[in-house]
Amino acid sequence: MSAKLLDGKAVAARVRAEVAQRAAQFAARHGRRPGLAVVQVGEDPASSVYVRNKRRSSLEAGIESFAHDLPANASEPEILAVVHALNRDDRVDGILVQLPLPKGVNADRVMDAVDPLKDVDGFHPVNTGLLAQKRPRLRPCTPFGVIRLAQEYGIALTGLRATVVGASNIVGRPMALELLLARATVTVCHTGTRDLRAEVERAEVLVAAVGKAGFIPGEWVRPGAAVFDVGINRAPAGNLVGDVEFESAAARAGWITPVPGGLGPMTIAMLLSNAVDAANFRAAAKSSA
């Protein structure tokens, strides 16, 4: 392997140490810890693991964790009622609604109901719009994690040709906006892209976010490219793999994230960072009111 591994675990640990320090400063100034509410509907096994990790990580970082676990048959009005109550709760600075929500629940309606100042996922149209207008406030956690990881390893994104494979609202689209903010030249590939291989081969920075194991062959990776693999997929053997064929890509790339241990830890770390940012934004808004 010639590529340098982008160690998300190590960088995430540094981010979380920073978060703990900032959370302690907030608590000293305001007499309470920043508060993060996590709403889970049902007991999807993968979601339950994520939620447990987020709650544990919050407490370790000095952030108060508020658990709101609803049954799988909770109605949309019941879920919205919880979100509205959390919007009004002054102890809660950040609200995270764990996806996916049960069938029959309009996830967009639920996510849009979150107060934009408490939207620690960075998914609310207000926060997406601010990012698009080069005025980032609360930023989507995984794309923000990619940017922080690049910064930590000295990968200067300005002027580089960046290709994002996948155009979801959660990763692909905000990732393109983050890369534009970093002044890269950005291409977004999706189901309408005619020649995916050609687009990937040109990329000096590649972000893969399609959710399909080994979707991008390693031989497509440009020599020396920085590869950020957002995919976390369960392989037939039971192990976790990314969207990029790791071994063959690592033989060509300059930098590459492992799966697991790359962007997964970074996503949770940036979520915690957003929670403290939200607490400070809300405090500043109150003092200026």
C-alpha cells in the first residue's frame, strides 16, 4: 500500500478533546452543560448502536444527553410533538432525530420542524442554505468531517479537482458545497452521470458516498489522489467495507480513509462540535435580544 491512511479515529479524538474543553468553558460561563437531545423512533439495530455511541460520546465530552425513545408505531404527530417540546426546552441546545424513521412518517417534515439553531445534524434547509451562501453555521457532520480530516493532514483543497460520487441531501450535496467553500473545482456524479469512470479518473480528491460495497474499482483512482470513503457496508463475510475497493485503491492513492475507522468517528466528533457551537450560538442570540 502506497497511500497514507487518513486516521479518522486519531483526528476524532483530538476534535473530541477540543469539544470537551469548549463544553467546560460554556458550563463555567452559563452554569449548565450544553445539552443534546437524541430522538430515536423504534429499535432499528444499526440505529440503536449509533444512538448509544452518540449518547456515550456526549457524556464523555461534557455534554448533557437527553434520551427520547419512542415506539416504532409512534405517529408522525407524536414525533412532531416531541420535536416541538425540545425546541422550547432551554436545556436542549441540539436536537438529533435518528434516521431512518418508520414507514409512513414524512422524514422531511420532521427534520424541518427542528429549530435551525438546534439542528446539530446540519440538515435543515436554513443551514443548508447558509452553507450554499458561504455563511456556514451548523454544518452537516460527515462533509464537515471530510474537511477537518483534510486540514489535519495538510491536504490543501484549493484549486484541486474534486469529484463527489453520490448526490444525497445528507452527504453528496452538502459535500459539494463544503468543497466549493474550500475553493476546489467540484463535480458531482449521480445516476444521470454518463461516464463515471472518466469522472473518477480525473479526480484529485474523491469522495465516495453511494452506500454500495466496492462500487468504485481501485483501478479508477487517480495516482496520488486523496480518497475519502463515506460508505459503510456489510460485506458477505460480515466485515465492514467502503464504497471504494480499498486494497487496489490504496496502491494508487496518495491518501485514503479506512473503513471502519475513517469518517465514522469523524461524523460523531463533528456532531459533538456542532452541539457546543449550537449552545454558543443560542447564548449569543439571547444576549443580543
